[in-house]
Amino acid sequence: MISTHFKHIRNAADMAPLKDNSVDLVVTSPPYPMIEMWDDCFIRQDSGVFGALTRGGGWTAFERMHALLDSVWDEVCRVMKPGRFACINIGDAVRKTGDDFGLFPNHSRIISAMVKRGLTPLPAILWRKQTNAPNKFMGSGMLPAGAYVTLEHEYILIFRKGSKRDFETGGERQARRESAIFWEERNQWYSDIWYDLKGTRQALSTSRVRNRSGAFPFELPYRLISMYSVAGDTVLDPFSGIGTTALAAMTAGRSSISFEIEADFAGLIPDEAGAMDGVIGFSNRVIQSRIDRHASFAEERIQSGKPMKYINRHYGFPVVTRQETDLFIRPLADARPVAGNGLEITYAGQALKEIEGACLAHGQKDSMPDKGGPAGLRSYAQGGWRNLKLFE
């Protein structure tokens, strides 16, 4: 399998390189209106934003900023295939304009914009970004009637275009089965509050660039891509920044298309992944980490006497549900640059290290062999899958 990844340095309000109904998933985080670090980004596109802020017209500035985002949402809705999803990470803003201090609800404004464009809003995720900073509290401190609650969460808004996606061909259904997530991941990822993701430190080249980047942690787009698309799909990020979504798509076996208005962010992927060899190493470490976490979960579950009824046919380890038996996270085998600020990733058709012993013994079976109840399940935990290493 091969995925391709391209980045366009242009305003996503005009995504002319993309055809109608050509994208399977949108994962993005736009500049946040009324957050001061993004003011210049909006002012360069609409000088009226500066005038409104100067006059203390907070709500006028808010609407003018969102009008610029609306032009991108027009294009997003055009290029999305029916039945596909858009996931938008956005935070609300608190700000004093003139003599008035208040909340500017970016999330509700974007929901309204997407509904007007025909998308269906679905249950959102709250990303809890708590901080222990002593200055996080706002207002009059310990005195009542003048203090404000902290704003320590952001939203991941989920939208669908049209009705539910159909998987019509045998190949599409097989790709969906291989793109399954682990039972324990489902229980965490599909929760409506994410407590476990922390903001990311950005190793950017200059402070000027850093001041204009609001990158989310790699795990955020990686989860969303795994939750709302299948292997071989194409993921769009119209506000690419340093390219975290593209890197997550590479790791997840999806293609990606990125748009970024700032020439300073012309690089396709974040510095953390480095050169092409770094992409392979970074992504395969992420994959190995998922395998390790599942192996630990399976061992703990078996030791506690809880059932693991099925065997994954690719890795040979036990899984909770039949839907996980075809799950396969394709490792990256090669990466090469292509013309047009692009990268082509080749994936291995099987784990890079031979899976031997107990793993192969059960790799072609859908269900756990009968080993005589919990004691037998504990003995199965001594199998080779406990220390399964896919990459040397």
C-alpha cells in the first residue's frame, strides 16, 4: 500500500487543486478568533479587524474574523465526500475589548456556520487542558462577584456531510475491518472528555514562527484519523501549520492534503519527525507503542480472569471482540519525496519482524482455543505475543 502527501502554500479559501467530493476526512485547527496571538493573521486578510479592535468593537471583530473562516468552510464542504466527517479543534476566547471583558464562543459560531452549510453536527469532544499555573484564575481572586472561572478546555467539533457512509465493495469492507481500533482504545477515544492529552512544545526555528503556531499534540489528529476514516482514505487539513495532521495521516496509513497560508510553515511535517528516515522511525515507534499497550492490557485482563475470546489473525494476540480479529496497523517501509512539495510512503504488507511460535500457532484462528477456563487463559498469557516486537 502507498499513501501520498502534498502541501499547498495558499489560502484554503480557494482550494482549486481539489475536486468536489474528493476528501474522506477533515482534521484541522483554525486560528482562534479573538485570541491575541492570531490577531495579525486575521488583520492581514481583513484590515477591518484592526479597526474594530482599536475601537473596542469586540463583537464586530469576532464576526469579521469568523467571516474569513467561513470562506474556508465553504471549500471544506465542497471537497468533502458524502458520508464523511470533519473534525475541528477550536477553543473559545476570553478578552477585554474597550471596557468590557467577556467570552467569545468560537465553538458555537463554527457549529452555526457548518449547519448553515448543510453539515450535521454530532456529539463533540471536550479536550481538557488543565494547568496548575498560579495565574490561571481571572478576576478579583478570593472576592466574590468579580472573579471568573478558568477556561481550561477546548472543543473537538464533529460534523458529517450527508447520511451514513456506505462500504459497498469487498475491498472497502476489508479496509474497514483492518482499520478497526482496539476495544480498550474505543472505550477511551470515544469518550466525550479527553483528559489525557497535553499541549505540545513546538521545536520551531524562530520565535516569530513559534508565536504564530498553535499546534495540537500528535495524538489528537492520530486518534481522530483512526476513529473517522479507514486505511487508504485521504485526509485534509486546511490550516496545516507545522504539519501534525499530515504526519498522523502517514502513521495511520492515510493520504493527506495540506493547505497553509503562511510561507514560514512550508515544511510538510513537523521538525520532530525530521528527515524521511525520521518519518519511518517516528511512525513505527507510534505503531509499536499501540501494540505494546494492547499487549499489556491483554495480559492484565487475562490475569484478572476476564475473557479474551478472540485472536487477531495478524499479530496472534488475544482481543476482546470479533471486530478486532482483522485489525492491522501497517508499518511504514519507505518514504521518498515527490514533486510538488510531496512525500510518498510505502507500507509493509505484514509486520517487519517475523511473528513466530505461539503467535503463528493461533494467527489463523478467529477465537480463543479452549484451555479450560481462567487458568488456561493465564497460561496462554505466556505466549510470544506478550513481547511482540514488530521492528528491530
